[in-house]
Amino acid sequence: MNVTHLSESRAHSAPAAGDAARDAIIEVEGIHKIYGGSVTALENINLDFHRGALTSLLGPSGCGKTTLLKILAGLLQPTSGEVRVNGTPVTGPGPERAFVFQDFALMPWATVLRNAAYGLELRGVSLREREERARHYIDEVGLSGFEDKYPHELSGGMRQRVGLARALAVDADVLLMDEPFSAVDEQTRRKFQEDLIRLREIEKKTFLLVTHSIEEAVYLSDRIVLLSPRPGRVAQIVTPEIDRSGDPDAIRRTPEYLDLIDEIWAGLRTYVE
Amino acid sequence: MASTTQTNAAEGPVAGLTSRWASAAADTPAIWKILSLALIFGAWEIAGRTNFNYAFPGFLETMAALWEMIADGSMGAAYLRTAEPLVLGLVISLAIGVSSGVAMGLRRDVEWLTLPIFITMQAAPMAALIPLVTFVYGIGLASKVLAVVMLSLPVIAINSYKAVRNVPSSLVDMSRSFMGSRRQQVFGIILPAASPMMFAGIRLGVAEGFSGAVLAELLITPTGIGDLITYNRSIAKFAHMYAAIFSIVALAVITVSLLHRLEVTLFRPEKRGV
Ligand SMILES: Nc1ncnc2c1ncn2[C@@H]1O[C@H](COP(=O)(O)OP(=O)(O)OP(=O)(O)O)[C@@H](O)[C@H]1O
Ligand SMILES: [Mg+2]
């Protein structure tokens, strides 16, 4: 209860056998990724992602976070190893996973409504139904009233909300988010983080969040996977136990929150120096 | 604003004067366009009146000649002749240029096979090849069509290719991550995303096609508008000669501006009314 918020903390990545007993929605086994025959981006990644949890991938720039997330999404093929979602090996993108892009990846020629409904459009959902569902999620991410605007008429934070609504609208089990808040300013970012916590309570989905902000990882995650610099390996897994029900600003001042940030920073520091 | 910079960047070093002028013209408010035209025509009129060259008529004199040729039907008849190789050539260039450009952008093997041809075509001084074309295809319509194609095709193909290559990869990844088929990726994402740069190339290509048509009429056999220019020069009716030149420049600018409108209405709803 007191200062012990590091409930699991391992120097190496070998997963304990007990882990598999927990409900893992995504299992990563022995993933290697080598780019162009020479650049080893990921080395022997073994991980489980628990259903309903928010897991952050945290690590220095270039350590392979995006690479790992894209492999999980089925957008990239690993050089070796296997990813299983709900027990089925991943060979490409699937309906149970949705991606939120760092640069938003919105179609500039389409309105907010059409962008948010795009995933459904590709699946052949009728216009009426997909617009209805898109409207629901646009409202849920706090963008109602902007349905007919084009992306260039929105701020960066609002654009990312569209990206989030699009991912939510296809009703995937897992949301893969690649630094979703990195292109927005600090105030927007905090607001966004608070909204994400609220959204998790409504949506009951599994979230995978890539970030290189320690504060963000600690504030949001049930579990933080720390990756080492290239070649990316799992350096440590940290499980923050922070009560997020209270006032957001108060959370950011609790000793648990601040201590954990210091601890992770101390761990990462060895790579930077 | 963003559209202006993007268009100019896309045109790059191959930018033709008419097209650049036209795309700039399409983006500026009407009052500026009128003001800029007034300035140019005013300067022209003054230059004409200084009599620095006996063969250089003023703006008003040229307009009078233009009106005369329109009224007596000679202008209309000339354009009917010129339109034939121009339209045929442009249709061929558009069809081949856009489709091969897109194919090169989408597929490495097509790129390897085809791109060098277009790069060579673009680098070669096409005007110098027109006599050769005449030698092979004679002085008929085929040669003139070919002249238009030779000038407009490479620009259209290369810009379409670059446009497809420059589509942000995250947009394609996005479509893929939501399980878009290849067809949905190409028609739903790649082509709309490539359309601004592709249309910049098309506008350049059309402007080049106008050059090709006139060059062919000046170098192969004088017909249509080329004939109006050469004939009036030979009988020293310089105002008429300039009127013919003016008319083709104006037509090229108008065509290119209309293309810009077409692009915005067809592909870029977000730029409507901006
Ligand atoms: N397509 C590619 N070809 C070759 N090397 C690549 C490619 N994509 C990524 N890499 C390399 O792989 C390593 C990991 O890249 P990745 O984008 O996954 O890092 P990241 O952790 O997401 O970094 P950042 O925090 O900067 O986004 C980097 O060193 C990068 O240079
Ligand atoms: Mg990244």
C-alpha cells in the first residue's frame, strides 16, 4: 500500500510462466525485427498484453516502439517470432485491432464525420448506420458540432480526437496508439490524458500506448514496458498502482506518482549517459 | 494559402510560365487579378506608343485587330484547325500520362521499365525533334498530334508518378490498418491524396500542349493559329500577328485556370470557397 508500487520489476524480458494464466489478449513471442538486413530494431521481444488493461511502451527515441506497435497491428512483418491476438497468429491487420496514428492520418478531403466513419466505410457498413455510429464516437471524444468541418479547420488536438473516434467506431478490442499526444501542446495533452482515463471507464477496451513521456506513462498506465535503446529489448516492466479516481491535478502531486517517475527516470538514465 | 505553396513546390523546375501564372491567378482575389492585368496591358500600351519598334503595336491596336479577326470569322476558323491536333494530343497525353504515371508510382517494376523513357523525353529538346517527326510522319495531322504529345506527355506522366510516390505513407497504412483492400487504398486514398500534385502536372502538361500545337503549326505546315501568325507577319500586319499570339496565350491561361476549378470541384471539397 505504501511506497511499494513496483509490484513486478524484472531486469530481463523472460516472462514468468504465471503470466500466461492471466487473460492475455495479445501474446508476443520471440519477435525480432531487422530492417534492410543490418538495422536490428527489435531483439527477442516476449510480452503479454492483458485484456482491458492500458499498457504503455516507453523508451528512448529510435528504440523500436513504433516498429513493435506496427508489428502488433499487422502493418509490418517481423523478421522472426509470432504475435497472437486472442490466440490466433497475426498475419495482417484485423478487425479486433485499431490504430491511432502519431500524425493523425486523416484524409484532408473528407469531413470529420466521414473521417471518423472511414473504418466502417471500408467494411461496407451502410451510410446511415456508419454515420450514426461515427456521430456517437465524435460526441464521445468531445467533438460534437464539428462533424462537417475539414481537418485543416481543426487544431492538432481536435484532429487527434478524430483519429481516436475513427478507431473507436470500428469497435475493436484493442486500440494501438502511437504517440497520440506528441503533436499537441502540453495543456491539450493533459486534457487528452484525462479524457482517455474517462473513456477507458466507458469503453472497456485494451489500450496499447506508445510514448516517450515518463509522466504520461505513469499517469495513464496499468503497466509500463520499458524498452532499451537499439536494439530494442524489454528492459523492465513496471506496474504503477495509482488511484485515478480523484482530481487529476491531485494525482499528479501524489508521492506515488512522483516517486515512480523518479524511479523510471533513474532506470532510463543509464541509457542516456 | 497552403494550396499555393503546394502547387508551386509541385511544379518545381519544370514549371511553365503560363501554368504558374494561371495557378497563381486562380488563388488570388479577383480585384488583384484585374489590377495585375491592367498593369500589364497599360505597360504594353505605353511601350507600343513609344514606337521603339515599328513592328510592335500597342495594346488597343492589338485588341482592335483581335476583334476584327473574331468578327470576320478568321479567328474561329483558325481555332477549329488548331483544336484538332491540340485536343487529340492532349487526350492521348492525359490518358497515357496519368495511367502510366500512376502505374509507375504504384509498382516498382513499372517504374524501372518506364520512368527512364519519360525522363529522356522530358530532358530532350522536343522542338528540335519536330523536323524528325515530320520526316517520319509527314506534314499531316499525325505529326502535329505527335508534337503535342511529345511536349505534354512527359510532364504529366512524371508529375503523376511523383504525386503517387509522395502520398503520406501513414495514410496508406491507415487504410490498411482498417483492412482496406488494395483497390480501396488506391481509389479511396492514393488517388485523392495525389490529385493536387497530379493536377499541377496536368496543368503544366496542357500548357506545354499549347506550345506543341503552335510549334507544330509554325514548324511543320502553317495551319490554324500558326498560319494566322505567319501570314500576318509576312504581310506586315503586326497588330494582327500579335492579336493571334495574344489569343492563344489567353486561351491557354483560361484553359489551365478552368482545370484548376475542375480539380477543386472534383477532388478537393475542402478547398471549395477557400
Ligand atoms: N523502414 C525502415 N527502414 C530502416 N530502418 C528503419 C525503418 N523504420 C525504422 N527504422 C529504424 O528502426 C529503429 C526503430 O524505429 P522506430 O520508428 O520503431 O523507433 P521509435 O521507438 O518509434 O522512435 P521514436 O520515439 O523516434 O518514434 C530506428 O533506429 C530506425 O532508424
Ligand atoms: Mg515512433
